Amino acid sequence: MGDRIVIISGANSGIGRAAAFKFASTGFHVVMACRNLSASRSVQQEIIEKSGSDKVSLLELDLASFSSIRHFCSAFQQTFDQLDVLIHNAAYLKHGEKIYQLSPDHIELSFATNLFGPYLMTKLLMDPLRKSSDARILHACSTNIKHFFDPKRKIEFDNLQGEFKDNRPYSTYKMYGDSKMALFIMTKRLAEELKRYDIKVNALQIPATKISKRTIDNLSPIWRTLAVLQNLFNPLPDEVAECYYQICTAEKYANLSGHLFNKQGEIILPGQTKPDPFTQAKQIFGSTYYPAYADDPDIAQQVWELCTKWTQR
């Protein structure tokens, strides 16, 4: 695997960091795509020392900024000719924020980072992806999308640029869930679009996992306390990183595309729209089904049109 290349966004902490170490340990050349270079260099050096591989590069990337994404993709292609694995791991997560947050491109920050950024980055890296004999893309989704089992839950498409920021309460928790649902919807459509290039695109439903101190410090006091308590019981990021690795390298996933996987690496199936109470409980608390909202063709078209329109600016 010495000549295989993987990009991992947000590779300086949490699951991204664990995944960078896993891929480096198995011979991949790892490109850490991180927003804060000064905080990431020590992590890069630690991964090099612990993995025994010096093939760990670090490039600056802010997924919330279209300009930063374009600069990153240009810099990557100046050094690397092909790309085998692209893992969109980084996400905006600041639960408890009550002031509407906009990206440098004037898009709600959760959507800019969690949806439009990954879409644009994939689009700009198509040439090196097409040169790989086994190109795979993985999106980090979330169990937060289970809120869409509630038939009243909808994505706030009409408030993605702060149109109602003065009239509606702003919830980063809801925007995070909305953006992750949109990411899964985009995953399914992108898989269809890239089928002709034999590029596989999937998503992983990330379970509750121990989160880094840096992430915890970014939360509001109430959410920070909850995160500290949850860290006492949640599994380490290494388990999810292993799942990243298997989905992006194992032969059994080589022909699978457009799917959402659970932490056991199993395909999550479409849920029922009007289930009986027992089935509804099974859908919400289990990891076998995803909300039927994700399969609404009108919603899917709206997500895709927004991705294509806003990233052309």
C-alpha cells in the first residue's frame, strides 16, 4: 500500500486523529487536512513516531471556506497525482451556540462545513480520484439524523443564509442534525453521479464517542458538562477509526456505494414512514434503519441543487 494516498479532514483530534494513525500504520501516505496548522504539527509528529511511517503530510484546510478548499485542492494536486481514499471527517460542532453563525461565504456554518465543503472538495479532487484503481469516499454522518424519524422534522432550507435569524431561535444542535441529514442525502446522489467512474461513496453513522478536550472546550457550559459525563462511558475514537479503515479498504466493501453503515459496518436500511409503535421504537433506538425522509426525491433534488449552485460562486 506504499503508493496509496488518503486525505482525512480534521485529522488532528478525535476520530480523525485515530484514523490518521491507523492508515499511516498500514502503509498509506496520509494527508492530514486541518484548519489549525500550529495545533496540528505536534499531532503529525506523534503519528509519524508512533506509526513508524514518515509518509504523513499536513496541509491547511478550513472546510467552511470555499477559498480555503480551493487552495487546499490546488496544493494537494501539486504534490500528488492520484487520490485513493477521501474521508470527510471534520465537522462544525458547537452545541449551545445561540448566535446565528455564518461562514466566510455567508452560509450557515454547520451547512458550510458539513455539507457544501465536502461536496466542493470532492468535486475539485475528481481528477486524482479518477486515477485511482479503487477510489473510495467516506462521509462522517451522525446518529443525530434519527431525529428525522419524527414526521414533523424538516431541514430548514429557507434559513441557510440567516433569512430568519432574527425571527427564529438558532439551534446549532438542530442545524448540525439538518446538515448531517443533508450530507447523507448528498452521499446517495453523489454515489449515483460517480458510478460511471467506479468511485464508491458511502457514509458512516458515527455513534456517541469520546470527544477531544479541544472539541469539548468549543461547547457551551451546559453541553461541555454533558460531554465530560458522556466521555466516562462512550467508546474510544479508535473503534470508529477502525470502521473508517475497513469501509475504505476491505474487499467486502469494494462494490458497495450509496450506503449508510452503522458502527458494526452493516448497511443501515430505509425505515418505514408510518410504523407501528414497536417498530418506531426499534427504529429510533436501534442501528438498523435510517429515517425515510432521506429517500424523499424532492428533498434530494433540493439538496443537490443547493450544493451545485452555491459552490459555483
